[in-house]
Amino acid sequence: MTDNTVDVIGGGLAGCEAALYLSKRGVNVRLFEAKPLWFSPAHKNAALAEIVCSNSLKSTADTTASGALKNELDILGCELLRIARECSVPAGSALAVDRDMFSERVTAAVRASDRITVINEIVEDIEPSRITVLCVGPVCHDKIAQSLSKLTGSDALSFFDAAAPIITADCIDMSNAFFGARYGKGGDDYLNCPMNKDEYLAFYDALVNAERAVDEVGGVFEGCMPVEVMAARGVDALRYGPLRPVGFRDTGKPYAVLQLRRENTASTLYNMVGFQTNLKFGEQKRVFSMIPALKNLNIVRYGVMHRNTFIDAPKALNADLSLKKSENVFIGGQLSGVEGYVESIATGLLSAINAERRLKNAAGVTPPHETVLGALVAYITTPNTDFQPMNANFGILPPLTDVKKSERKHAYYLRSGNAMRSFAENVLQ
């Protein structure tokens, strides 16, 4: 170990992106990963960069904030997006991955670098004198959470997060299903399971009365809500959400439609889109089997709910993602208060950029607010008495008032890309 070393704690998406970026820049990295010594309730795979919820990294379209953020990360030379595309499975305009292949290839890339040393160890204390990128993820070990709480000077916040079930392709009754994407976005990338009114109402009644694994799920994040919690908001809530029966051609008029998305490149597994759940395993089997196409349902990974932890970023973080009270420690990933895979990768990358700058005694940097990444950082570091995690969205960007409404989303995409190119030219030298 030399002075040219940065510690990265956590081998998830953010931590691996940070380690790969730093190694490409000639920085030595000690990457600490608790697995396989300790697994969180959400993790099962001993490899790095494990994806635990949906396998979708969301839209690539140039009219979406998620697409704009991906474009920004490409400009910054993001490694994990490149690997994700190599492991993609059909998902319309979304970038979805074969999660096992993705994890294996990220692990291989990390271990192939002669500048990255992977240390399998449960880190219990954060050393504030060392330049550190902390990306332990939202389901972190209690010891590291306690150490972080001491460094930030404030208690961690928490919310409950949920994952959707994964089922086998051979259990799907194809006579009650059809291929197609809503509004033609993706052709046959999704498999759809329709219900008529009576079938839906029976399913709905069973769902809202089913037994849950966790009795109290206060603090659920809106962007990853358990399907039964959403259903409890009203009988038509799901029909305006994940089961909306619109955008399909030549399929009659279904009352509700569940979409299944390919989970792997072999198309032997499917993810139940939007069906994050907190139901007990037996109840998942019973209730979801009421969907006609899934009457022979075979679940290979049940939906689960777990507590996600994130820091009170407006109180704790500087604009370069360093801790206000320990400026050698940078926070990346969902722990920083962003929500989503690509957002986590982005903050891991920005944390690494600034950790390298701290190593060289250079001032920290933040992308312009016209970029999605810059706007996210501005959101999580601006004073907020009711702070909650944030996904990429155009609503947090400075508004465009001189562009037609029909052209505005694409204009945001173009503006963010131009702003990030200028940032990269000035910073990544």
C-alpha cells in the first residue's frame, strides 16, 4: 500500500464502478467486500455487483431522464454500463440484464485489474484519515452503519424496499398469454398475462387480504412499492399501475394485464414486472397463481422485503459527495440518497472522481445542474426537512421554457449531454 491508494468499501454496483474508474486512472484500490463472510437478507450471490431486485436498468430512450443519465455516464467512460450492454436481454426500450452473467463479468473485470486488491472482510470501522469511497449499499452490516452514524453526526434514515418474484418460463400457460410491449415499444420483449374483470376482482380480493411477511412496512419508497400496498389504495390502483391494460394491439380488451420480462439470455426465467412484494412465500404462490397464465406457477426466487438504509444527505454530504464531518470519506450508491441502479453507479463514479482529486489535493467537482447527475447531487445535498431518496427525472433539472412541450424531453437529453461533455473535458484530463 502506498499514498496512491484509495479504499473502496462495498463491492456492489457503485463500489465496483468506483474501483474500476480509479484503477484505470492509475490509482491503487483496496476493495473491501463482506461476502462471502456475511450476506445481507437481500443477497445470495458471492460474486461482486449482485443485482437483487429487478434486472432492469430502465429506459435507454433519448426522451427519458434514465436515458439521459446513461448518455452522461457513457461520456464519463462508465465501465458497468458497457458490461451491462454485453449482458442485455430483450426488454423493449429498457436496458435489462442477465443478472448472473452481469455479476460474473463485473467480478472478472475487477479481478483482472492489477491495481485492485479485493479483500473479503467485514469492515466495522471507517478510518476518517484515509481517502475512502463508501458504497456499502442500503442493506449494510450493522457495524458499518453504526460507524457511519458516528462520522455523519446524525442518525441514518431508513425505508423498506421490496423485490419481485422470478418464475420459470415453462410454468406459463401460453394459451392465456401473449407477447408484445405497450404501445409497440419493444416488440415481443414482454410476455403479457391478461385477466378479465371477474378474474381481476378475485385476484385483487385475495391480494389485499393475503398474509404479509412483515406486519408494518412504514416508510415504503414510492418507486419500489409492494404490490399489495399499492392495491390497498383502491380496487383500480393496480389497473392504473403495473397491471394497466392499455397500449396493446389485437388482443381484445383485457381488464388487467401483468407483464413478464425476460430474466436471462436463455429466456428460461421471467420477472414479474412491478410485483415487488412483502407477502409470505406460501401466499405469493397461492395469490399469484390466480392469474390465469400462471395457474401452474413455479417461483424460483420469491419476492422479499428488507430495510434499506440511507444517510440524511442534506445534513451530511458536501456537493462532491464527501462527508461534511469527514471530508476524506465519499459516499456512493443508494446510501447517498439516490434510488436506482444507474443512479447508484453514477454516484459511485462521481465519488471516485472526487476521491482521486482529493488524492491529488485538487478541489472537488460536481457536474453542472443541467446534467441529470448534477441535478441529483443538487437535490440530495440541498436542505430538506423531509428528505427521501430520488430517482433520475427531468423535474429536478433547470426548466427549459423556450422549447415546445412536445420537444422538451429530447431537448433536456441534448442539453445534459452537452453539459457533461464540457464537464468531462475540463475534469477528466
